[in-house]
Amino acid sequence: MMTLRIALSGEASARDYPIVIGDRVLWESRCFLVEACPSRRVVVVSDDRVWGLHGGVLATLLTQWGFVFEPVIVPEGEQSKSLTCLAFLYNAFCGFRLRRDDTVIAFGGGVVGDLAGFGAATFLRGVPFVQIPTTLMAQVDSGVGGKVAVNLPQGKNLAGCFYQPRLVVADVSLLETLDKRDWDSGMAEAVKYAALGDDGLGEIFREPVAESDLTRIVWLCCAAKGRFVMEDELDQGVRALLNFGHTFAHALETFYGYGTYRHGEAVARGMLIASEVGSRLGVSVPGTGAALKGMLDNAGIEGRLTENVDEGVLDFLPLIQADKKNPGGVEAVDEVALVLLRELGDAYVHKIRYEDLVEVFANSRSGLVVDRCLT
Ligand SMILES: NC(=O)c1ccc[n+]([C@@H]2O[C@H](COP(=O)([O-])OP(=O)(O)OC[C@H]3O[C@@H](n4cnc5c(N)ncnc54)[C@H](O)[C@@H]3O)[C@@H](O)[C@H]2O)c1
């Protein structure tokens, strides 16, 4: 078992929390859970797939450890990160008579974590919250850092807030049942941390990933994300770099409908599109896109996600004008903020007029982003 501590600065320090990482650590997490959930009354939010696969284990452990709990199960998939499911949660919290010293446990992927976290943050103006992430995506990224949200029809994550968990338990044994697409999705976020300069991850993705690398990947990603969160909890500065690839990813996800692309699949494409923008604007060192693609390949990510990535960009590009990270907010704006790479490990925020960005793609008919980077 490995334990990391997220130390939040200033008055917030009472909200510091541990991240427990390892193989079968769920079975060993009694003390952590008891500390995080002192009343031992908990609502467990999960999705039908996760609960069907792993709910029995969690239910048995909670019962053995003297917890009173109520499972609240939403349908699997991005569609559940909705106002409708949020209302369903509030209703279940009321039915359980959830009090301010009781706890909401998110047991699932990023969808469940974001939804349950936003429910916990807003019910009774905030009840304690614990993350037990069950996807690679959630273990390497979304389970840590306290961003919680639901989607609105107008865009992803538009209703949300910052709300840190009291505990994260990342048990890699739960990932054995993940399907290939969800595996790729999580690996893409892990590659993002390598692209942003984590040396340990860069080392791992220099070669094809082995199963034995898994715990170390989760550990390094949590540590990397933790560093960003500890420096900039409320996303006013350096944390913005974690959006590398995400502006394009969110537009892709919205354009094709939530759930068509897994979030990380869209991020893999989004990172390559961003590196292509850097290359076409002449701000990236030649070969940066190829190096990124090499890491995605070594992470085992399906080639269909990382080839011809600028195909169709002009179709979904208008949606990036409504990204909430833009200087003008969610209103359609003239200028957009992109995270670009000067080279691997050197990311920065690049503001560009929307029209100029359209030009970047309108002037290219190659469609072969990576081939261009390789030459
Ligand atoms: N809050 C953040 O900081 C943050 C960061 C990144 C992503 N996100 C959000 O996370 C979401 C994506 O997360 P995700 O990729 O985990 O998606 P997800 O929660 O939809 O999970 C993907 C699929 O995997 C299934 N699943 C979960 N655990 C499983 C297991 N152990 N075995 C088998 N199947 C399992 C789920 O039922 C679902 O079908 C997006 O909504 C994204 O916006 C949030």
C-alpha cells in the first residue's frame, strides 16, 4: 500500500486528505474509511455496471466494518452526469436522511465521481465525500483534485464547483474488469502527465507499458496532479495546464454527443490536435507531435484514435468558442485559450483569435498530422 497526502494550503489545511494506492487496498482501507466517515452512515453512489461487478465486495466490507449504507445506482455512462441524475441523488439523500456528518462515497469512474461529488458539495451545503475510483481515468485523474460537476445541454461540466474528497482509495485490482476503451481512456490522461513533464511517467511511456507498471502509473499521476492542485487548488493559474488537449476534447464530446467518445479517447485526439496547432503555428519544436504519438502508442492506445486526428476538426471547431475556460466564458467569443506544447514538458496557455485558429485548419488538407510531424 502506498499513501500520498494532498496538502491544501492556508486555512484550507483541515481539508488535507490521503490517497491510498495499490493492489487490493480496498480490503485494507478500514481505518482510512472509518476516519473519513466518522458517523459510519454512508450513501454509496455507483453506476449499474460497477455495482454489478464490484458492489458485492464493497457492500460486504462496509457491513463487516460496521457501516450503515444505502447504494444509489445510476445508469452507466456520461449521460448520467446530468441534472436529472443529480435530482435523483438529492431524492435518495433525503430518503436516507443524510446528515451533515454522514458521507457520500463515489464508487465508480469519473462520471460517478463528478456527479456524486457535486451532489455531496451541494446537499446541506456540503457533506463529507470519499472517492473510490474504479476506472483508470478516475484513478489517474478525476478522483483527485476536487473538481465536481454535471453537464448541461449547452456544454460539459458547466454546473460544478471545487469540493475536495476526504479520502481517495485507488485499488488497481478493480481495474481488471475494465474494457479496452476505458483502459485507453485512462492511459490517455496518464500520457498527458508525461507530456506535461513528469519524468517518471516519461520514462515509463518510452517503452511499451507492462502490466507491472500499473500501480506506479497511478501513483505518479496522482502525485503529479497533486502538485498542480496543491499549487493552484482553484484553477487560477498553473492548473490550467492540465487542460492540455481538453479544449478540443470537450468540443469533440459535445459535437458527437456525450458518450460517443470516452473522455480520455477525446483527450488523446485533443492532445494531438493541440500539438498539431503548435506545429502549424511554429511554436513547437519539430517532432513534438511525433513524440507524443509515440507515448500514446506505447500506452497501447488504439491507432484509430491517434491517426488522422485533424479529420473533421472544422466541423466541431465552432464548439470550442463555448468552452468555459475561454477568456469570455461560455458566450461565443472571438478569442480562445489553448494549452500548447513548446516541447514535451513545456506547456503554456496560448490565446488565439478564433478566426486564426480556423485558418490553421482551413489551410491544411493533409489530414495526416503525425506523418507531418515525423518528417
Ligand atoms: N473531475 C475531474 O477532475 C475530471 C478529470 C477528468 C475527467 N473527468 C470526467 O470523468 C468522466 C470520465 O470518466 P471515466 O472515463 O471514468 O468514465 P465513466 O465513469 O463513464 O466510466 C467508463 C465506463 O467504465 C465502467 N466502469 C467503471 N469502473 C469499471 C470497472 N472497474 N470495471 C468495468 N467497468 C467499469 C463504467 O460503468 C462506464 O461504463 C467524464 O465525465 C470527465 O469529464 C473529470
